[in-house]
Amino acid sequence: MFIVHVFIHVKPECVEEFKAATLANVQNSLQEEGIARFDFVEQLDDPNRFVLVEAYRQPEDAAKHKETAHYAAWRDTVAHMMAEARSSLKYTNIAPEDSDW
């Protein structure tokens, strides 16, 4: 499992538009064969900050995701909504995927 956390800071006046565009991207992304999970979370103490938690079955699936039309549409749609550039951190899964933790 290859996991990416994408940290996003959105301009306050763009939050609702950003949420709508991102929800569409999430719904389409979940249809990709290489995506095991794709969470869209909002920071509780700052509603202008979000994290995308993307879990890919293989590292190369992250690159395939960035080649999709829905990702390109999302990227282009939300570009002007950013208060600062997105950042990301990459992880690998330690716990077995079938554990009940």
C-alpha cells in the first residue's frame, strides 16, 4: 500500500466551490482500480484546511491517477482557490491490510 497525504489550504471565499470540485474528484477517483481508499477531510479548527488521504494499491497507481481526466479537471478547477501551494507526504503501510486494528 502506498499512501499520500495531500495538505491543502483554501482561500476562505472558495471553500464551498473547492469542496464541490473535490467531492467530484473523490467520487471518480474511487472508481480507479488502483485506489484502495480516497478520503477528503476538513480540519476542525480551521475550515479552510483540508487533507486528501489517498491509499494506492501500488506506488505506480499514484502516477496513473495523475493521468486521469478527472484529476486534470480537478487540478485546473481548484488551482485559483489555493491560499498556498499544496504539499504532500508519502507513506507505506506497516500493519497488515487485513488486520482488525
